[in-house]
Amino acid sequence: MQLLDGKALAGTIRNEICAEVAQIISNGQRPPKLVAVLVGNDGPSQTYVGAKEKDCSEVGFDSEVLRFSEEVSEAELMDTVERLNGDPQVDGFIVQLPLPSHMNDQRILEAIRPDKDVDGFHPENVGKMALGLEGFVPATPAGIVELLKRHAIDTEGKLCVVIGRSSIVGMPMALLMGKNAQPGNCTVVQTHSRTKDLKGICAQADILIAALGRPCFVGEEMVKDGAVVIDVGISRIEDTSRKSGFRLVGDVDFEAVANKCSYITPVPGGVGPMTRTALLQNTLQAYYRHQEK
Ligand code: GUN
């Protein structure tokens, strides 16, 4: 079994981005800029946005976090989106989800200019991804594709089972693995909460991607010998042996499954860091596309 060390690879990619930014600066140009819009006090969202800010500063990007109270109106948030759309210094921006329940997430996401939508959530970018056209691919599936690519994992003709159909991970993941590309060219089965015989289907997978958000859901009986297992989940579970009182686990029961796999991502340190670098890669792409215009 080989660990797919996302943390180490993310470090390598960040160094590559750093070198590109140094080149940009030495050419006398401004660095790329990413803005994050954060509404309310959701704990995980604050952590994610803090991490994105830190990542930007590490690679030399400009970044900004625009914070709003839970009570901000949708109209005010829309004004901010419009301002960012029109700001030539901003290459890409994200509106951190979830938004408070009085807002229509989809309406906000659709107001983001597609060429600045580095999350890849706008329907234009989702459509482009489905058609294999150049756009932005959401960070988690993009990071997983990069992880497979840089480990030269052969996906051609393999059976890839994706557990989950969220618009952020499961749906785009299934599209990308089925594409005529490398990585890609898989026979893809997308499974979800209504799937019959989920265990039996997973047990046939050459590549199993778990993105359902249920801690330790994938057990030994669901994994074929020699499978590649990608664990997108990250949950806190109580652990009184730790000083913090908790530990992080994925959707895969790592201890039970690891010895059966040819490759497996750890949690933490697998998909998470790759997701973070994919957002930086998207922002760099947005920057270059804006420079070309
Ligand atoms: N909330 C959880 N993940 C994400 C993400 O990738 N982008 C945004 N905007 N919100 C999120």
C-alpha cells in the first residue's frame, strides 16, 4: 500500500506557484489576487477562509477577506459581488458556503462573473466542465485529479465508483473520471443514498472515491484488493485519549481498509491540502486569462 500524500504534493505545487509569482513580479506586474466573502460566524467556514488567506500569502498572491454579519441582506451581498465582478485588480473570488438561510445561494453564485468564479460553481463553468471546455473545475475534484496525475496512477478503462452526488464534489468528480483524458477514461458509476447494493458495487471498484460525509462509512468489505481509495470526508469524532478531545477521520475506515489498497489518501493530509492548492491554481489561471485580454 502506498499513501497518496496530499500534504507533500501540495507543498511541491505551492513551490511551483511561488516560482511563477516571482516571475510575474520580476516582469513588473502585479501578483494574482483572490478575495473571499464570508457571511456569519460558521466555525468551519471561518477556518477554511483563514486557511485560504494563509495559502495566498505563502505563494505571494494578494488576498482579502470581506466579512459580513449573519444579518446582511441579499441585496447588499449582491452589491459586493457586482463590485468584485467589476474590480480589475481582483482575478477571482469565492462566496463561502453555506450562506444564512434567508439567502438564495444559487442566485448569489450565478451573479459571480464566470471568468472570476474560481470555485467553478457557476452554471457556465459546470456546463463547460461537462463539455470538456476550458473553464474552472471545483477545487476538490480538481485536486484529486492532480493527485492521481502526479502519482501516474493508470485510470484508463478502470471501474471508478463515486459515492456521493453533491454539486461540489460527487457530480464533478464523476464527470471528470469519465472524460476522455488522462486521468480519466474510467467507466464511472455514481452512487448515492438511494443506490441498491452499494456495498456490492463499491467492492468491484478499481478506484473508489468516497464523498458522502459519513465518518468511517467505507469498511473492509467494500474495498477490492488492490483498489485505489480516495477519501474526501473529514469529520471530527470524540477521542478522549487526545488532548483536544477529538480526532479527524474520513469517510473511509482507514485502519480496516489500508492494507487492501494499492493507494489510499490519509485523513488529514490527503485530499484537503490538494483542494487548497487547486483553488490557488484556479486563481493563477484566472490571472493569466485576464492578462491575455
Ligand atoms: N464550503 C465548503 N467548501 C466550499 C468551497 O469549496 N467553496 C465555497 N465557496 N464554499 C465552500
